[in-house]
Amino acid sequence: MPGSVKNKIRGGTIFLFVLVVLSAGFSIYYLAKLKSQSKNILKANYESLGYSHKMQMVLDSIQTNNNAFVDSFDKELRQQEANITEKGEKEVTASLRTAFTNLQKGDSAAAQNIRYSLHQVIVLNMQAIKSKNEKSEAAAEEALTFLIAIVAVIFIIGLTFVYNFPSVITTPIQKLTDAIKAIGQKDYKHRIHIESKDEFGEMANAFNDMAERLEYFESSNLNKLIFEKTRAEAVINSLKDASIGIDKSDTVLFANKGALQLLGLSAKDIVGIPVAEISKRNDLFRFLLEEKGTAPFKIVVDNRENYFIKEMMDITQEGGSNRVVVLKNITSFKELDAAKTNFIATVSHELKTPLASSDFSLKLLGDERIGKLSDEQKELIQNLRQDNQRMLRILSELLNMAQVEAGKIQLDVAVVSPYIIADTASEAIENTAKEKGITIQKQYADGLPQVRADAEKTSWVLNNFLTNAVKYSADNSIIIVRLKQENKVVQFCVEDKGQGISQEYLPKLFDRYFKVPGSKRTGSGLGLAICKDFIEAEGGTIWVKSEIGYGSEFGFSLPVVTNV
């Protein structure tokens, strides 16, 4: 390519080489010229002076009648005749030849003429040497001036070239670098303007094509993103449940209208804001993030109590996970549950009075003082009393459950010895256990600290465990009541050797109305649920361990009293 960067670099290098060659050529030319002039001076003039001096010396010898030197003079004279270089030197040399010829003929005045002619030759050559020296000095000055001018021009041209030529390479590279940075910052409108037809020009055209395509893709993708964002916002706002999205960097992504209404904030006050900053100025938002439980909580909206439960969903992505906080409004269910609880409480209370009266009447019928009954009548009355007692027990459990659900459970919490609780429950079940030949074995640790609890309800819980243990234990078996301390709690355990419970049903045992499938025993399924509510209301925990064929262990723990 004629105008390629490679050719430009090659041309620039050749240009610098030509400047160096020109500078060297001019220097060599003028040095050779000065040398030639100096050589001409030595060859022409200094040789003539030498011939003249030798002829003077030979002339002196000839005048002393030593004719043997005549040939030497003639030899030097012939060399002078062959070295005539100056104007007038030929005539003077000719007169010198004439005088030498006359000297040979015996002319006495010829010696004086020879000396005069030799003097003329010397003067002419000395004047020529002086003249040529002056010309040589002038030529040297001229050469020096010209060389200085040439070197100055070459230096300026070279310096200008060295300063400007790199920009041929660096300027396009800098433009490309700036353009890449602009593209990196998503400025897809940026273009490179290079008019040259070399590789940089081609690169600029290719870059501009790329930027144009990126701008097109960005524009089309931006429209798609805006459309998808609008659609996503519409979907989020259409959700009935209040929803808040938080990204992996703990910045709020979105909050729908329901969430904004509950928080009392606008979208600009929460979307795109770090979680920590919002938590500082909004107590409800901080509560939603800090609260780990799933228990219902109350929020007053428009002077009306509303109940919500929180669900936290994690959306895992590379490098972290996003969170979505969903608040489900359960106010209507809470109201229905309250109505159900009130209905159960009312019905249970209304039924308990006539059932208690009928139980008393059945008891009187069994008294022989009223009248004697046949065996068949006694059996019927006994069955009626058992059914009546079961109904009373179910109603009592329903009333307890209604109190728990209504939040009106009354606990008479006090400092009490765990031994008293365990003994009270064991004594209440002893007669029932004896009927099946079951032995209640007590394994109490010594020196147990006191606990803070409602002694009556806690004994009822332990009695419920013992009652179930007696029901599901074989005749003539052993039931163990165990008390022990673990760290800062006292554990109450009831262990039986019954048939056990399958592992899959253990997590549901404390749920309301749950009954183990296949169980032949009757019951309401509320007893264990009420036990769990009582123990947790006292700040304790409840558990069950069981395995088919090896019996079961029901237990609960209560915190010890540290300062009495």
C-alpha cells in the first residue's frame, strides 16, 4: 500500500538518512576542495621557490670558477621551465635562460642578470603563495559558513521531522485509546475521525462501524429493557401482597404500591437506596429485615389493625443472591379465626353446664339410695358417664385452646421447685397406672434449681404426657419420669416402652387436631398442641423422641431461676 504506515516509517527513515548523507557530502566536498588548493600551492609555488634557491647556490659555485656546477644549474633551470604556473613567470624564466646562456659565453654581467631574474621568480611565486593563501582562507571561511548553514538547515529539518513524525503514529493511537475508553463508558455515539488511507484509516473505519452497530444494539436493547422494566413494574404493582426486592449488594431494587403504602414512603425514597440507609429512618423496614421468625405481626393502616406474615425468598445468582420480602395480609383470616375462637368458646361454655348437670344426674342414678338398678342399667349408666366425661374433657381442651388463640391465656407464673411439678403430675396418674399394672419410676437428679413457671398448668402438661404414656404402654410395663439439669434449663421427661411413633409423624405431633394415622386411641388432637402453647408461653421448649418398637420420650425444658 503506497500510503501505509509501514511505508511512512520507511520513508521517514530514508529521509533522515538522506539528510545525514547530504551533510556528510557537503563536508567531504569542501574538505577535498581545501585539500586540492593546498596541494596546488605546494606543487606549483613552493617547488619554484626551491628551484630558485638551488640555482642561486649553484650560481655562487659557478662564480668561484667551478664550472662543474653548470650542469646542475641547467638541470634546475629546466625543472623551473617545466613548472611555470604564474603570470609573468614565463618571461622572467626566459630572461633567466638568456642570462645563463650569456654566462656560459663568458659575459661577466650575466651573473647579475641571473640573480635579478631569480629574484623575480621568487617574488612572483611568493606573491602567488600569498594570493593563493588568501583565496584558500576565503574559501575556508566560505566553506565553514556554508557548512554551518547546511548543518543548521539539516538540524532544523531533522528536529522538525523528529518532533512531528511520531505524531503520525501516536495521534491515531491516542484517538483509538480515547475511543475505546468512550465505548467502555457506553458512549456509543463516539467516532474516530482519521482521513488517511493507511492502516490507521482502515482501523478508524472498522471502529466506527463497530460503534455504529453497538449504538444500534444499545438503542434496540434499551427499548426492550424499558419495555420489560415497565411490564415488570406493572406485574409487581398488580401483586396483592406487599413486595420489596433487595439485590446482592443490599440495595432496594423495587417496592410495589402495597409495600410503599405500608412503609409510608414514595418510590424515589426507597428504590436504588442502600438498605442500611433506609433502616436508619424507617422502623418498619428495619423490623422486616431484622425479624427472623414467621409469626404474624400487626401494622396499623388507616387507623385499622392489619395482620401480616412475612415470607423471605432468596433468588440465587452468580456472585450472590437477591432477596424478595413478601408481606401477606392475613387480617381477614385473623378475623375469621377470632370469630371461630369466640364461637368455640361460647359453644363450649354453653355445653359444659348441661353436661356437668347430666354428669351429676348420672352419678345420682348410680347411687343405690335413689333406687336399685339392674346390671344392664348400671352398665348403661356407666357408659353414659364415660361418654359424658369424654365430652367434658374435650370441651375443657377446646376452652383452653380458645384462650390460647385469643391471646387470653392466664399464667400464674411463680418460682417453683421442679420436684413439686413432677410429683403432682405423677400422683394424679398413679391410680390409672395401677389399673394396668404400670409402675411409675422416678429418676430425679439431686439439687436441681428452681424454675419460674405456672405450677398448675406445667403439672397439667406433664400429666398429659403421663396419661398418653399409660394409654399407649403395655400392661405391667414401666414409665420413667426424669428430671435433670442441662446448662441453664431443667428438663422434664416422660419415657415409656410402648410401640413408638414413626419418624415421619414426629414433626406434626404438636399440631392442632393431628392424630397419628392407625392409632386406635380416641382423642381431640388438641392436648399436645395446648401443651406446646403453655410451655412456650413460659419461655420453655418442648420435644418428642420416638422410634417404632422402642417406645417414646416426651419432654420439655424450663429456664432455671438465677436470682431468687
